[in-house]
Amino acid sequence: MCLAIPGKVIELFPGLPYLATVEVAGVRRKVDLGLLENDMPKSGDWVLIHVGFAMSKISEQDALEQMQTLIMLGESEQAIQEVRGYGLEDADEPEAS
Amino acid sequence: MKFVDEFRDPEVINKTAEEIRRLVDPARHYRLMEVCGGHTHAIYRFGLKDILPSNIELIHGPGCPVCVLPMGRIDDGLELAKDSNVVFTAFGDMMRVPGVQGSPLEHKARGMDVRIVYSPADALKLAKANPDKHVMFFAIGFETTAPSTALTIIRARAEGIHNFSVFCNHVTIIPAIRAILDSPDMRLDAFIGPGHVSTVIGCRPYEWIAVNEHKPIVVSGFEPLDMLQSIVMLLRQLKAGEAKVENQYKRVVPWEGNRAALKAMSNVFELRPYFEWRGLGFISQSALRIRDNYAEFDAERRFSVPGVRVTDPKAAQCGEVLKGVLKPAQCKLFGRECTPEHPVGALMVSSEGSCAAYYNYEHRKAMATTLAWPA
């Protein structure tokens, strides 16, 4: 819960300015960008995600290093399971392509 | 040094370890507290103790949200969810934490509607998808997760969702550090500061530790090299007789923190006059509650909360371990009645808890050695 998960911003939604599709190790999930409203990420940027909310922008290298840390801590599987959102992903929204 | 082979750059690791050996005064015993449970997990996982000189002692701090939550709050939250119309949602970490009448998972087995969510936003989605139910989110965590809960409540208000509430157990890290420094049985030389909490609060809130308490603090990343570098920075300060706040984790932590996250928190939350912490007792202004303006989303005001107070099992010494007075294996229940499979105390539940970390790496290793020993 306290370790951040790195992800790459894939798609932003013009009608929903705070929502983005983010990819984490091949898994895509919508995350909320509202906590970065002062420095909004663009498509292709990397972010650190805490419990479904992007908390900071980071470089690609730092993102890869953070993923490596999660793998070394044995927490990468759990992180990916978390990113899958326990099946709640897009319960009421169209799937991003 | 089992895990050294996995390090990305063993040569740099070795050089940093050498620097640490050069900096330590062999006549001195160093007590460094890593505040964050993520660091505790990493220290055991990476076997960092094996790399450090024996006169550097790492004391595990209070930064494990599941571990510091008093048992009564779990019982309170579960009590609210006994209403058949209520769906109890919480992070996976919470699910196996025992209350007096069992953990959330055990309540689920008895028929309570208990669901794991990854994000408070998922709990809100669940509320939207089930308008005839009331979805309660059992919120825990320090400043790493509190902004997300705050923003979820703001979103719920904006979207006009009325069947959603938060049972707020968010706590703040600074008063816990203050309580530890005020504790008479605690002697510490310096702090390894939490990494991800600091992405939100920045480094400025730690300045009193350096200025008033004259203790060095270095905000650190989570890789083995990050932590070793942070220890180098602390030792340099100690050697020079300095006390400063330094930021080893600059690539992620801005000095000023995340202003949008702080704003969301202050819009939705206010400080409670006091809050009980497991092991540390009541600490004033150490936890967050929902402001009047968002009262409709406050489970404590929507429902009647029993206000259960439970003392920990007498034999369990979670408090002493949590304060760093005892090592996990010095607790009478450790590895016998209390294991990760059957936890008695919360420190054994979360991977960030020092007992679980110690059990999973040190204790299992020791048991394997014992079993492998010829009779």
C-alpha cells in the first residue's frame, strides 16, 4: 500500500480531464490524475501511482528502477493484481482501446 | 548476503558499504530508525543488516498503517457493516487483521458483504453500481493514501453519490515521530525518513527534528543502494556533529511536497484532537477526520459507532516491538502462537510490519539452517 507502482500514461480523455489510462507492466487501468493538477502529465509520461491515484511524475529510468525494486521485494505480482483493480475496472465506463 | 547477487550494481553497493565502514566510529553504537514500513520490508528482504557493521542498529519505526491501528477501530468498522445493506470495503492489507470477533475476511466467511478494493475510487464505483446498497470504505494510511481518500470524497460530492461513506483512520507521520522522540525508553541517533509519504508532505515538516531535537534525518528511496546512501549521509552528519534534513530521494520527492495533494487533504480533513495508536497510546493531533462540510460522507456520523476499546492480548508485545524497544523475536508469542499464517498482532499481518518481515526472512532462514543441521 505504501510502495508506489510506476505506470506510463497511455491515453487521456478530453471529456474527463482527471482520468487517464495508464499501463503497468502490460496491464492497463484507469487512474485519477487529480493530485497532479498543478503539473498534469501528458500521454507518454511516467507516473508513480498510489491506490489508483497518480502521485508524482518521474522519468522512464526511475519508473523502470521502481518496478525492479517491486520485483526484488517480491511485490510485483501483488502490484499487478492491484492494478487489475480486483475486477472493478471500468464497471461503468467504456473500455479504453 | 543472499540477496546481494540480485542487486543491480553490486560494485556500487560494495563501494557504498565500504564508505559506511570508513565512516563508523568503532567505539560508538548507532541507533538509526527507519520510519517507514516499506523500508523495514526492504531491509529484511535485501539482507541489509548483513552488509552493515554490527554497531549500526536499525530500529523499525511506526510507519506501517495496519500495525498502528488499534484493534477497537477494526471492531468499530465491522460493527457498522453488520447492517445487511452495508458493503464493507478495504485495502487487501486490512483483510486479515484480527478484531476481537475476527478479521474482515472471517466476517466475510460468516456472511458479511466484505470486498477488497485497490483504491477508494473503486469503492466509489461500487457505490455507483449498487445504488440500493451503502458502500463504506475503511480508510487507513499515512499521507501516502490520505489524499486519494480526500479526492474520492470530493468526486463523490461532485457526482452526487449519496450511498458512499468513509470510516476514516488516516494518521499523520510527524506526531508519531514526536511521540517516539518523547518516549523515555527510546534513544535514537538519526532517522531514515519515509520516501513516499514525503512525496506528499515534502521535506520541510521534518526540520524541527534537526533544529529542535538535533537529530539528522535523510529522506530515502527504497532500493538497497538508496538506503545505503542514506545511511552514508546520516553517518557523515553524525561524524561532523551536524543535524540537517537531507533528501536522498530527490528523483521522486520534491522539497515542497505535492501541493495539490495537500490541498485536497486540507479541504476534506481536519485534525482530530487525539487518536489512539497501537503501541504508542493516545497522541494528540495525530489523525484525520472528515470536516463538517463533508459530514454526509463520514461513516462515523452517518452510523452510530460503538467506540470499542480493546487492549492487545497480554502476552503479545506489539507495543514494545512497535516502539523498537524489543526486537520481533524477543516477543513471547513470536513464531509460536503468532505467525503470518495465524497472526495475533497486526505487526505479523502486513508485509510492512516488522514481525512479518523478520519472520519471512530471518526466522525462516534460521529455521532452514536448524533443520539442515545434521542430528
